[in-house]
Amino acid sequence: MKVRGVRGATTSDSNSREDILLAARDLITGIIEANEIVVDDVASILFSTTADLNAEFPAVAARNLGFTNTALECLVEMNVPGSLARCIRVLMHVNSDKQQKEIRHIYLKNAKSLRADLIDDDSE
């Protein structure tokens, strides 16, 4: 098995605990389902948020989904003028037999604009 990086991003509807956790949960679930990931195969997850999201750590959503023994870290994204607001980004390090080209990176909601080249017609 090799360690593969799986990327993803989404946006939160507001800077509330509930919306941040919902957005993070949907993103993590989407990544897991699209890549057939088993929780025990995840080495670590890095979360970053834009500075306008500070009501909750998105890693709490991962803990609630069963990532209790996985290394999790939350960071603040660079504050680039004109960048996407209320954005949550994820970099998941996964032990996998998949080739790099088989990994599906998931972009939801307004974050689809970040990587339009990776969006499938069936993504939400």
C-alpha cells in the first residue's frame, strides 16, 4: 500500500457551529464514499478554513464520524484577497492500493469553482 493524498473542499452556509460541522461531515463522507475509504486506512487529515470560519473546528465532524484514533489538525488558510469565503479544505492521507489517477478529489457547493476540472457530472 502507498499513502495517497485525497483533496476536497466545500463551503459553510454560515459561521455557525452547526453549519461548519454539517459542511465538514458532508465533505468527509463524500471523500470516503467516492474513494471507498476505510477509517482505519486514514493516517491523518488536515483541515483548513478561511479566517471567516471560527465557530468550530471541522475536525470535530471527523471525530463524530469515527476518526477517533486518526491524527487530525485544523489550520487557517492564507487570507488571499478575493478568495472564496467560508471555505473548508481537506487533505486526507490514506493508505491505499489505488493508483494516484484513481483517487477522486471531492469539491462541493461553492468550492466546485476551485477545481472545476475535477468535478464529475454526478457530484453534488
